[in-house]
Amino acid sequence: MADAGKFKKVRLSTEPTPEALADLKLGDVVYLDGTVYTAREGAYMRALQDGAPLPMTLPLESGANFHCSPAASIAEDGTIAIGAVTATASFRFSKWIGEWLALSGAKLILGKGGMTSADYKRHFVPHGAIYLTTVGYGTGALLGRGITRVKDVHWRKELGLAQAMWVLEVSNFGPFIVESDMNGDSLFERENKKIAAGLAKVYEGTRPAVLKRFGETDDRSDEMI
Amino acid sequence: MISIDVIQETAEKLMAQAAIEIPDDYLTGLKQAADAEDGDLSSFVLQAMLENYEAAKEDRRAMCGDTGCPRWYVKLGNDARIEGGPVALEEALRRATANATQNVPLRPNRVHPLWRTDHDNNVGIGAPEIEYGFEPGGDWIDLTTVHKGGLFGTDYRMLFPSDGIEGIKRFYLDSLVAFGKRGLACQPAIIGIGLGGSKDTCMVLGKRAACLRTVGDRNPDPKIAALEEEFKELGNSIGMGAMGFVGNSMVIDCHIEVGYCHTGGMQMSVHAFCLSSRRAVARVHGDGRVEHRTDPEWFTPFQRRETVGWQMPENSKKSA
Ligand code: SF4
């Protein structure tokens, strides 16, 4: 087994200073302290397309937007049970992210799988924001442990439990891995490049399907997102 | 007569167990993969996952925040009679799903595809799926719940006999490489491959191959078993590990199931049962006994039979 413990571990505030962000390198492991909120397509559409006023003061209350729906329930008396939290794939939100960063002032986008370095350079870098990816991605129980309190649930009626904006107080919330830096480079893209170099060999002895499909590419260094 | 209350009670327990406890066979497979992993980032991810399973068990919380789409595989012994009949059975499974969603809690993932209506209980039109199988003999019902996650990692393609094994390999690799990047498939996974049948049954076979067979299990056809081994190794030689980082842990195991198909075609489906390979099984007997186990034992000689009639082979009587 390789050395899984060699990565730099950082405790980071959910409202990080530009200096703290500049210190982070691709592949660093991050644990968060402060407040994060969930917002995904439901909240983006409501805020950006329908123009609904934000239900919380951003980025004052939190600078960390988590692409997530928690495994949680609200009993009839209003008691909230929150178990595990796991991110959802972020690339699907790329069309809203520039506007969202401008509106929310978020400095940290937390999610699954990252976005493209083109997105980072175009949208994240100008707003001084970076992307932290969750790990696994199934580390929902570990992340659940880092939640100390559910502060609020906004737009629950309008968007349902899964798409609502959950405001979570967190401590030592992680692990996350630094996927994009202040330069807009992507860890995933760096890894993809290394892997692509060996793919031709793996494909030896295989054959393209006799019946082709529209949109097919044979360039395996292409991404599907 | 099998008691409907025992069925519902058992189903609720299974829902929680599936969400919280990673099955032993997958855990053992993942530990082996972690030992063999030589990519450092991928190793870090696997280590975090192993800690995560522990945390989930200790805290009795779901292992993954995306608790997937709960579904039921129901198998009935030929002599089973259920109190209230199949309608009561389906209601009990739907109720168990709704109750567990509130109590564990699970994420209310299920929504209407167009109106996005969410009942906050994982129940709705066609949800949870309930699929049936039968076995000769026996007054029992097997309840298996699978909480399949992952919007990525599944694909279907109509291949033809002339595509051959080389074509099957190509599509297999294509699926792993496409969905393995950035770890969208949440690998390492149990990969299920369906071959043959029709388009719909091919998907069903592949999904069942991924979700209803345990790590280490081999197809009884020795040539298919050899392919399973070969494909496992091939998947792990792509150079990709957990989260799409450089490494060698893509595939915990590969299972292939086949069904007779149209003479001109060779349907193929690929499914990935993710890092949260959640399943839980119990048998409820007519006399009220409940036995829990990890292996769904779905693919019995009876399920894979080729003949018109059925004569139980002496050596497989235990499956009934
Ligand atoms: S694919 Fe599996 S491990 Fe990944 S987020 Fe979904 S349920 Fe969790």
C-alpha cells in the first residue's frame, strides 16, 4: 500500500483569507471550521433564474457552498435528524457557477468531482474562489460527524428536503482534497493526463463496435463532462 | 402462512442495515484493494473510506449521504403463502421504505421525473422497485434490499456476434474509463455485466450481476468464470484508482450474467455497484423464523436453467 498519510493536512475557515487560499496546493487535505450551506440546481434556479431574494446573508454568514443534499429528516414537531452528507456531482452546475459566485461571494465550492479548469479559470479565479472535492465519494458518515448543528433550513417548502438550503455549523469537517488552486489548475485533469498516457496499451486486443453511435470519440483523453 | 407484520418489521431492519453496514464480502475486497494500491492519492481515499465504514457503524448513521434508490428483490419458495397476498406484501415493503427514510434517516431521493415532486419518503410511482423470483419448494420469502447509488457508471450497447470478445472488452473498458474519471462511478466498484437477453432484460441481468452476487463468487460456466477473472484484472490495469486518481483499484470484482438473445445480436450492459455497495438479505419462514445473511443467493441453478422443465439437481437442493 502506498503512503496514504503523506498529504499536508490543513484546518481552514469557511470564510478563508486570500492568503490562506493561496497557500493551498493541489492534493492538500482540508478540514473546515465554521458554517457551510447547501445549494444546488434548485437553489441556483430559484435565485438566478427566478430572481428570488437570497434567504440568508451571503457571504457574511458563510463563504462555503456545498453541492449536497443531506440524508436528513424533519419530524412533525420540527426536530431535525441529520445522518450522513455526501456531495453531488458538480459539473452539472457549471452553467450557473459564474453568476452564483458573483451573487453569493462564495470562496469555497465543495462538491463531487470538480469542474473543468476552463470553468476555474473563467469563473473561480476572478472571484478568488477554489474548489474542494469530497473524498471517496462515499465518506458521508465522516462528514456527518463534522456537523455540530443544523442552523437553519431555507426554502424547504419551495424546493423540498433534498434541494433546500441547509445551513450547517461544522467543526473539523472533512476530509476534502484541494482540486483547484488560485491559478485555476485542476488536480483531476493532472491525474487524467498521467492515466491517458497508458491507455493505448490497455486497449490492445479490443475492437471498436461494428455499429457506431452518434457523437463517439476515439480520443480517450477526452472527458465525458 | 407468512406473517405480514414479520415481513414489514424485517424489511425495516434490512433498510437500516443496508444503509449503515457495508457487507463483509465487499469490505474484505476493499481491504485487499487498499493493500495492493500503489497510488498515493488513491490510497488516501481508500483509507478514508475504511474509516468511514467504521464511523457509520459506530454512530449508526448512513455510510453515504446519498443513500441511493432503495429497491426490493423478493424471492418466493414455491409453497410460500403470504398473509394478505401480494398486495399486502407490496404495501409492507413500501411502508418499510417510507418508515426507514424517516427513521435512519435516508435521503429522500425519489422525485417525479418531470414535476420533481418529492414525498420525502422514497416512495412514489414505481418506487421502490419490487422485483420477483421464484424457487422450487420451500415455505419462505427472501427479502433483499439494495440501495443502489450512482447516476454514473452504467451503460448499454447493442453489440453483434461479429464484435466478439474484443468488442465486449472495448465496451467494458470504455465504460470504466468514461465513468472512472474524477471517480464519477465512485469506484472501486463491483462491476456487473449483462450479456444477451433483450435490451431491458440485459440491463436487468447486469444490474443483478452487480448487486446480487457477492465478491469472490464465480459464474458456474467455467469459461464465463475465466472472463470474470480476466475482466477484473483488466479493469485494475487501466492505471486508475479511487476518484480517478492514478492507481490500480477500479474493480473489486466483476460478475457476468447471460441470457439467451436474438440470433443476430449480443446485447451488453455494464453496471457499477459503488463504494457504498449496500445490500441486506433475510429469509422469513412460514413458521415465523427470520434468518439474516449477506448473500442474496439470487442466481441459483433454477434461475439460470436452460431446460423447459425443472428437475432439481441432487447437489443444489440446499438452494430451496
Ligand atoms: S455512487 Fe455510491 S458512494 Fe458514490 S455518492 Fe452515490 S451512493 Fe455514495
